[in-house]
Amino acid sequence: MQAQLIALDWGTTSLRAYKLGAAGAVLDQRGLSYGIMALPDMPRIIHGQLCEDRFELAFDEACGDWLDAQPGIAVIACGMVGSAQGWQEVPYCPTPTQVSGLGSQLQRLRSRRGVDVHLVPGVIQRSRLPNVMRGEETQVLGVLEDLPAERLDAPLLIGLPGTHSKWVQVIEGRIEHFDTFMTGEVYGLLCAHSILGRTQQRSEHFDLQAFDCGVQVALSDAGDLGVLSNLFSARTLGLTGQLSGAEQGDYLSGLMIGHELRAVAQAQRRQSAGAQLPEVVLIGSDALCQRYQRALADVGFSAVSQAPQATERGLWSLACAAGLVTSSFKDLRHA
């Protein structure tokens, strides 16, 4: 199948490249560790000229052979590549944002190869405590592209667990509100650089019981004291022999995810005045989404699913909206 689009998900720590064919079918993909904070720094010859630009070097390594094989193919990129620290800054779109309309806001960057890279804008929520996203808006669109029309009108909560977890409220295709939790980053810091990590032992096995225990502590009366108080229990339960070193990491994970989801549920109940909690769609790695799905049930979210290929779908949809390619996932599904 002939490729129609090269789509890049270019974040802080990684770069994922997709070669997409008709209706967004994934023909090839690859992942590199060249996020915007970890770019290659070894100059090399690109198209007959010595190149030292680190973004150009990463771009060439990610998809240079694809571009050589098929000159003129369209390229689109989302994520931190469009941030102030990225290849070229793209202004944020303010909430409420109709995500399907972001395709008209792409900003073009001319690469040294002579290839135009179309950068996706992020979204900003202006308030007393501003919030921003770059890349997640594209994944949200990917979820909406795969929903039947009758489900688009109902309130939807999209969860994107990860380094900086996002919880995005979508109404009729608009990003109305979102919250960010630094759960993943803080968890990594605590395990690597705090006293809590001193007694932990690495384990390849996910301890369900220890994880569930952490979630339940967060949801209990003890959790009322807040996560900063509860965190110390990851040490004291080890000191008193109630958690082994191999269990402490999963307990800490459950504790932090439990507090995150407790806050999410409280906010949703407050906004809906006691109505049923909304449907949740998760986007992320299978292992992490399984943890969140397990904890979401404990918090009271009864309708939880996971969306595969949300990034690819969202990038394809934006490219369609911008006229870079033709036909959408929905066109294919309803043909």
C-alpha cells in the first residue's frame, strides 16, 4: 500500500514516527529516544551538507529514509515539538476548543530537507491556575473519531495516564476543561531520589494486592490527611514488616493513583451535583491503563474502556482537516 502521510508524536522524552496509508492504516512505525530534551548531538551529512541542528538530525533519523523513498509525502507532528523549547513554537488554542477544528490551525515549518512539517497547536486553559497540553489534544481527537455519532453528545471523560496525567472533559466534541496530575513524574522521583526508595526492591511482577492496598488507603479516612501524609506509610509499612521491599513500589503506585482518582471523582461529583459519574476512556500503555482501570472501579467509575491507536487516528484526522490527505477513519468505517 502506498503511504500518504508521515505522522510524528514528538514529546519530551521520545519520538514516535508512523507511516500511514489509505484511511490512516499504519504501514510502519518506529520509536526513538529523541524527545525534545534528548536530541542527537553528533553532526552528520544530510542531503550533501553537514548538519548540526539537533531537531533536523532527529527528524532525519526518524523518517529520512521514508522521505527519500517517497518525495512529496505530507508530514504532520504533534506534541512538545511545537512548544517554546521545541523545533518551532506554535501558539496554544484556548478552551473551550473544538478539537476537530485544530486542523485549520496547523503551523508550517520548512525543514532543511525542503520538506514542510505541519505542527499541531496545543491547548491552553486560562484560569487562576493555568493548564496546558501538547499532544493530548490530538489523542482526544483520535478517541472521538472512533466513537459512534450517538455517543458524541454525551459527556465524556478522557484519561491520559503517564508522566503528567491529564483528565479531559469533552462535551459535543469540545475540550471544555482538563486537569493535570504529576503522578508519574513524582512517583519516579520518590522511588529514585527519596528515602522511600531506599527499602524498595525491584520486581518484574506486578503485585495486585500491594497496589490495591495503596488505592484503598487513599480512599479511606486515612486518605483524608492527603497524599503528603500517606506517602510516609510506604516506609513505615516496610519497617513494621507489613510490606516487603518488592511490594513497596506497587503499594506506592496504588497510593498515588488512588489519590489522583479520588480527586478526579470528587471534582466530577461536584460538577454534576451528584449525577452518575461519566464514561471514561483511557489512552496510554496497556500496563498503566490496567492499573488505572482497576483503581477507577474502586473510585466509582463503572464505564471504563481503553482507546487503541488514538495518536495515529488523531494525526490522520487533523491531516484530513488540513487537506494534507483525504478520507478519514469514519469514512472507511461507514463505507
